[in-house]
Amino acid sequence: MTTLEVRNLQKRFGDLQALDGMSFTVGPGEIYGFVGSNGAGKSTTMRIALGVLEADAGEVFLDGQPLNDDIRRQIGYMPEERGLYGKEKILDQLVFLAKLHGVEADVAKQRGTELLTELGLGERLDAKLDDLSLGNQQRVQLAASLIHDPAILILDEPFSGLDPVAVDVMSRMLTDRARTHGVPVVFSSHQLDLVQRLCDRVGIVTRGRMVAEGTVDELRTGGPVRFRVGTRARGWYPQGTTLIDDTETHVILEAPSVDDDQRILHAAMAAGPVHEFTRVVPDLNDLFKEVVK
């Protein structure tokens, strides 16, 4: 079972500090969402892990071993910029890529056929890449990252531009590789609803640093403590709370602690009828906006 560890990466491009102590770990069978604004350092981190860029400091480890060219052969990578050949047949390309990783031709052909069939392209094995829609081209790119049966998957914006059906197909494949085969999966995405749905843990990056990390529930409940109170009464707010939102039918208060819930509720009920009382837990999109300010 494979573990990826990114340890204290530093990278500067001229005056730009692209990475400033980037660190995180992805365990066996874990799906890890790597999110941040454009230029936050996600792609730079991935390229260092793949050996495309050299870090100024820090290292990347696979099962405790510093990455070298031999170990990197175990990685399945899907770049944001697609890199397959438009005029070549898609199965032939997969077989070629598999052979570069040392897979026998007959095994590669069988594996490529199975992958493309799983991705809904079983009837297009002899199609040229340029003859496919952009969404189907991305499915082929995913197959290319899986063709050599990698020990770890690193994917840069794999869901960008995909229709909902293609998203579901690719999501199932990634989940299967993680859950059934124990493959660590790292992917970057701006589609935070997908990250929230698929990932076991999430790392939020800004200015080359990891600024928040944890399970989706940990991140969502680790932010400001807020309560929505359905009442028309005003001015009753307990000491230490902050009014965040005020409408005709409800208010939202920020409190120092979750344990303030009963104190807030009792104060609201003393002021008048209360029709609703719930904790407001932000979704990942709202949390992301708070964290990267």
C-alpha cells in the first residue's frame, strides 16, 4: 500500500515565491482534494512530484523513499494540458504509453480495451483522438494515466469541461481505484462541489502554502460558529455574539463557541416566538472564500 508525502517544498520563479513550505501526506486508498486559486502553487507542486520541475528545497517521498525516475514510473499523471496525439488511434496510443512503462504489448492492449470500455468508449477503440468530443478526449487521457496500473494517481483539473455523465463515470473510476485497489488519488479542481462529494480529505492552498487541511466535515465545522434563529424579535442578542445577517424572518449570529447554542436559544425565546434554530455550517465553497482572503 502506497503513501505519498510532500515535505516542505520551496520554489521561487524570479521574484515570485511559488511554493513556501508546501507539505501534505496522502495515505493508501485516500482521495485528496488539492484546491486553491489560480497561481496558488498546485500545478507547481505536482510538477515537482513528477520530476518536471526541481524544487529549491524540500522533497517528495513515496513510501518513505525520495522520488527518483524509477519510483516516478509508479505514478499515473493526468495533466491539465492534454498531451495525447490527435491523429492517432486511441487504443494504439494507450498501448504505446503502456509499453514505455514496461507493459507487454498484449497485456497493454487488453488493459487499454478494458479501460476504454469502462469509460464508455468500447466502440471507439480505433477512433482517432481528434474525432472525439472534448469530454471523450478527457476520458482517454484518464485511461492513459491508468494504463500502466499505477501505484498512485495525480490529476490536474481532471473534471474541467466535462458534462455530468462524464463526471460521474470518471468519479466512479477514481473511487474504485482508491477503495478497491488502495491507490492514493490526488486531484486539483475548482469544482468544489465535486471535491466536497468525492474527497476523504482536502488541502486548501494559497500563496504557495497549505492554509487549511482536514476532512470536509472537519473543515466545515472548524470555521466560525454561527446560528440561524427564526424570529422577528430584535435586540436580544447575548453578550459576546455578533450579528452577521438580519432579515425580516431571521437573524444569523456568530458565537464564540458551539456551547453557546442554549444561551442564544434561551435569549431568543425570552424575546418572542422562535420558529427555527439551526447551526449554519458553510459548504466548502463558502469556506474556501473565507480561507483564501
